[in-house]
Amino acid sequence: MLAARREPELRAVAAQSGTQVEVWSRTCAAARRGPLLDAALGRFGHVDVWVNNAGRGITRLVTELSDTDVDE
């Protein structure tokens, strides 16, 4: 499953994923993962790996982040 804010870029990545896998894509904001997670669970029944690569400025070391920081 792929998700991104911009549909043209999302379609381009999906097209590069090849035909050996099923690619299901949705446009959304990465900060709103609840609806996307619900959609993935509804479609696939589970999530193996979640990579949320949204840009955000963090001014501390990763080892200093709390669970709340990561959730944000």
C-alpha cells in the first residue's frame, strides 16, 4: 500500500512497483494515519511494515524522543 499527498507522484511510484505485487494507493496526509491504517487493515487484514516518511523538524537525538514525539 502506498500513500502520499500528491496524486501524480503517487501514481508514478505505483507504476514503478511492477506487476509482481498488488499496489493499492491512497492520497492522504501522513499526519492523519488513522484513516489510512483503517483502510489498510480493511483491505489486507494486517500491516507488516509501516514507514511514515513525512518531513518534520526534530531538534533532538532520536534516542531522546518519547513515544508521544514519535506519534506526532
